[in-house]
Amino acid sequence: MTQTALILLALAPAAGVVQPVEAQTTEARPVEAQAQVQQEEPTVVLPDVEVTAARRGVALGGQEPIVSYDAEQIQAFGATNIGELITLLEAQTRSARGGSPVFLVNGRRISGFREIRGIPPEAIERFDVLPEETALSYGYSANQRVVNIVLKADFKSLTASVNVSRPEQGGRTTTASENNVLRIAGSDRWSVDINGTTSNTLFETERDIDRSTTAGGDSELANAYRTLLPKTDELSLSGTYKHDLNDKVGMTLSGSVEDSNSFSYQGLPNVQLTVPGTNPFSPTGQDVNLFSYLDLPGALTRKTDTRTAELGTVFDGYVGDWRWTATGEYSRVETDTTTGRGVDGDALQDLIEGDLTVNPFGDLTDRAVVRPRDTANSVAQTATAELVLNGRPYELPAGDITSTFKVGAGYQSLDSESLRSGVAVDRSQSRNSGSVQANFDLPISNVERGVLPKIGDLSANLNLAYQELSDFGGVSSVGAGLNWSPVERLSFSANYSDEGKAPTVQQLNDPTVSTPNTPVFDFRTGQTVEINRITGGDPNLQAEDRRILKLGVNWQPVSDKDFRLNLAYTRTEADNEISSFPAITPDLEAALPDRFVRDADGNLVSIDARPLNFFKREQQDVQWGFNFSRPFGKPNPAAAGGRGPGGRGGPGGGMMMMGGPGGPGGGGRMRGGRGSGMQPGQGIFNLSLTHTWRVQDEVTIRDGLAPLDLLDGDSISGSGGQSRHEVQLQTGLSRNGVGAFVNANWRSGTTVNGDALGSPDLDFSGRTTVNLFAFADLTQRTSWVERFPFLKGTRIGFGVQNIFDDRVTVTSSDGVTPVNYQRDYLDPQGRVFRINLRKILF
């Protein structure tokens, strides 16, 4: 893959540095755009002089970032690419409302995450995480935070990375190769990514899994050929091309193809036979029940192949004073699944009854008839198109009204075929959709304009959305909010929304798949049993309605220190919440008896685990945290020109940019921070902490039933109840190319009550995981590079995931730990060591 990437770099056009089109075509832009261009000169921080100008690539909406990282701070994380960086910053980018983040580049919409996933962190000038309300300004819903990545104006690189990880207990090795070619020249950008990942199978026999309490009582045979983690292989190719068609219209094209597959074993097939007393091999002359395993591991395997193709486009420009963005997206995902169903037990029973020469206590493997495999095929296609308009239609005394309008259309289809136990089912469903959305920001008071200055900066927000679905009808959303900044560096926000959401085509129409030999804990009997677990779509799902209230505070106590505090309270009420199938409890079985199948003796045989609607769910949580960074060490002016290869504003040599236009509500009064303030030759230290306190989490499964308190003894997941407290801490430092990053997570323990008479309670311990990654950029070891030139651009890294090998411990009130809650079953890998070798050429 590295050789392929080198060839691609060699074919790259050797264009000179092109200034951004915004800077070249000022005369052709509207007045508003000219004003923006004129402000896009960065600030240069000198020892005694500070010149303030607008930040380049600021997101719309005027919201203050929850956290903002500059180029030096980004380097302290030691990430290989933006995809890995997002994973490391999951605590900051995750919304309490449940949505995944929206991604922008230079304050503009992109064609999809594939467009930026492989870009190296060295190409980042600034990384802003903004609150959910910012998403409204780009035509998204306000249930996802916004990540705005500002790239350097001139950058080129070829990056090849190899990552090998292996758990301390052994048994599984994961090897990943990620390769990227990137060129940024002003407003033009193109990139190519070639990635591959492979992992081998991890079996139960390679871990301490005790199945002696399961059927048959032979733990060795019960463990044989059971996969804890499947064998997986994945290969992907993606590319992006961005170019301005003229002085007013820009274009971005991106596409990707991916092929992934997995293979797993479900154990050895077993049969339960009755040996008649008349059989000459009967030891007692009476009927004998016989449980036997057969050495046919291939009879219970599952293979899944998934092929994905995606294509995205973005066109944006200006019409008068209005900025427009048109996006298009097409994706096709085809999945083939084959599942073994074991052997025909009835045929073996007939054999030992009809042929008295067959010893039923001997090896029956050669006499067994393997059942035909279940198969499932699904093809999901999605095509969407959206047009977003941003502008300022009216001016009020306190400032301009800013508005966002979006119209969209979409098409989805899901065609599935399944063959289960010889019964074929063909299902096909398609959906056409149309949507409209409007968002308005209205300034009420403004200190700089002298409009109600004693109040501070105050603005209001109103947003409306409606979506019509051909197979489901209409769903609507409405929301409103206030943003208030009474003094500099302090802002408050209050937002309320009522959002409708229809089930996806996949949730309605995924093919039905049955997985045999799935271990589950049956609270009714207090035993771990192996069942058939049925998954797929449920065509009877209803639309959910979600009401969200959010109150937030953002405070920067000291203007010249990069220290920010944030606090948010969120209350969510949902009717008909769409959820995956919850954990098995007596309460759940009583509420959904048609989802459970038991035999005449009361033994659990199968579960219908397709998605369902909860009647109601109520949640309240408080999330607070802080972000802090500061430089350390003595400045070295001689290092100003030697660091940060790859373009203007590289690590250590970047220009500090401050200030910026605030949107309605006075967001600009919050943008006076100095950033990290790092000078050439210094190091950078980052520290962030996020604490989530869940005050309420209750679910009512069916109307008329008592709610389940997920914080106090109830559960809807296989990993216990809902942790009341969760803390995430991240800290890192780097200097002269050497750094380390620590990510720590703690969750409080939970309890699941058995409820039914005689049902045991399960206690889930809390968990603390600490991950460490240390790296060294050998380019900065000048003497080494002079002696070994091939070390230039090389970075080596070493990491440990879950340093203290802390895992959830599940204890039953009867003293027995169920099989599927054993330590190695819940977390088969534990402590994992990782080695990374990365080569970047500029």
C-alpha cells in the first residue's frame, strides 16, 4: 500500500502555492463576502504587540466553541489522522442528546466524513467543537455537536502508517495499514486514502471461559470452536477532489469503496437423543437420555460479507448576499450472511432406533446429517440531495437577523432475501422523502451597538422542520432558544425542541437472521442457556417523538489563559422511542411475552430480538467539564523556522489567530482568548475533564406498566443498568516532537434486580480504563537524521490500552457468575499493546 501511495504522490501536479480564491476575487464578491475576506488575515503574536483579526473558517451561528485546539495542541494527542483524533476526542464531540457529530471544513459543509478521515493532523490549523445549536445553521438537527476543522492554506504530504496491536493474553493480532496522499493549495484540495485491516479469530479456549454449568457438563467440548472475536478483513479506497469552478462557485467530489468480511464459529453441534431400553448398547436396559457433541465445527459457522460504495458531491457559492450549499449523496451497501444450523437430531434419533448395530454412545459424526445453511442477502441504497441557503434578510437595531433555509429530497430502498429453516422470505421496501427546514437567529440586545447594553448580548433562535415520508407520513420538529452573554467570556444558553423521528428502512425491513447457540442469562431459572436469537427488521415500528430541554453555561475565567469551563443540563422525554432489543429480565418478558419462546418444561428456547418501541422514556443528566492548556519550557526563537513542515503555520511555527465576528447573541465577545500562547521551542500541555451525572433514566415498556428505573436495579442492555456517573479525563504533552497522551474513563457500577421470586440479582462493578500512547518524531533528532536520512518524517509510537487490565466483574446473588457475564466473555482482550510506525513526507 505504501508503494501505491508513493506512485500517487509522484503523479501529483507540481503546482505552486495558490492563494485562496477568497483572497483573489474580492471584487467579484458581495459586500458581506468582501468584509469577511478583509478580516481573514491572521493575528501575529509578538512579545509586546498583539494584533487582533478574525479567525479564518469560523462556523456560522455565532456560538462559542465548547473547546478549541490550535495546531500545537493537536500535536500533543499523537493521532495518526483525523479519524483517530476524533476517536480520542470522543468525550468532547459526543452530544448528550445522542447524535454523532456534524463535520465542517473551514466552516463549510463537506460531502462526508470519508473526505477528511485520512488527513494527517499536521494539516490542521484549528479544531473547534461547537454546541448542538450550531448544527441548525447548516441544516442539521440540534441533537449533534459540530466539529469545525480549519485546514492550513498550503500543505502537501504523503503519509504511510502501520499499526499492530495484540492483547497481553495473546490469541489475536490486529494489523492496520493507513496511507494518505494530500495536497492543499489555497482553495484547491485533493486526497487519496488506501486502508486495510485484518484480525485473526479469538476462541473461547484461548481465554478462561467456564461452561461446565451448560448443557452436557463438558466444559472442554462446550468451549470448543466458539468464537469470542471473529476473523475480520477490511479493505477500502477513497478519494476527494475540491476545486473552485469560478470566482463564485466551489465544487467537491468524493467517493469510496469498501469490502469487509467476518467469519465466526458458534461451537460444536450437539444432539439430545433417547436410547431405547431395547437397544443392545443401553447400559441399564431402560430408556437413557443422551447428550452428545459432534466433531463438525463447520456446521455452526457464520460468514458475513459486506460491500459498500459511496459517492458525494458539494457545490457552494453566493447569489447576491446569500450563501448557498448544494449537497448530494449516494450509497449502496450489499450484505451476504450465511449461518450454519447444526445437524438433524431427528435423523440421528431415527438411526439409532432403526439400526441396532449403531452404537449411540460412540462417535456419531460420520452418521450425522448437516442441515442446510440459512442465508440472507440485503441491498440497501440511499440517495439524498439538499440545498441550504444562509443569509441576513433583515437588520434590527441589535444586529442582522441571520437565517438558514434547507430543502431536501431523498430515496431509500432495502431489498432482502432470507432462507431460514427452509422457508424463503423476500421483502422489498422503498421510501421517498421530502423535507424543509428553517432556522432564524434574532438579536435582541448588543453591547457594541448600544442596544440595551446593561443586559449584555442577547439573541433568540427559532427553528422549524418538516419531513414527509412516502411509507410513513409526516414528522415535524420545532425548537427555540436563547443565548445570553451578560459580560465578556461568559455565556448562557437555553434551548427546547420537539422532534419527530421515523424508523429507518433498515429497522423496518432488515432480513431476518437466526443465530443458534447464543448464550443468555435466564433470570426466571437463574441459568445460562443457549438459544436461537432472531434479529432483523420489524415492519410494525412507530415514529418516536422526543422533547429536549437544554440549559448551558460556557465560561472563560481569565482572558489570557486557555482555560474554559462548561456546564449543561439536559432533560429528554421520548414517546415511542425506537430501541434495540433490551436485556432479558422478568419484567421484560412479562411486558413482551410474544418475544419469548419456552418449551413445555419452561426452558428458554428462542428470543425475537428485533427492534421495538418503548412506550415512554424520561432522562435527565448534568454534564460539566473544563479544558485547559498551557505552554511550558523556555522559548527558542531559532526553532521558529525549523518546526512544522508541510506548510504555513505548522506545529511550533504557527501564527496565533484571535478575535472573530460574533453572531447574534454576542458570541464575538467570547472570542478574546489567546489560544495556547505557545512560542517556538516550547512544549504544550493539554488537560480536559468531562463528568456526566445522570439524574434520571426511566423506561416504560408498555402503557399501564410501571416504569423501569435504569439507575436503580433495572436494565435494558446486556451490560447492566445505566451508570449514574461517568468521568472522562484526557491529558497530553509534547515538546520537540516527543509526547504522550493519556485517556482515562471511569463508570460507576450498577445492579440488575431479578425481581421474580427466586431470581438472582446481578451486581456489575464499576470500571476504570486508562490508555496511554507515547510517540517520538525522529525528524526532530537532527543528529540521527544526518546519520540515517531515512528517519526524516518518521514517527514511532507505543501504546497500552487498559493499562491496569480493569474489567467489569459481574457477581450473582447466588454466588455464580453466568457464562455470558464472565470477565473474559465481556472483555476478551483486556490489556492491549500497540506499536505504530508512521512515515510522512512533505
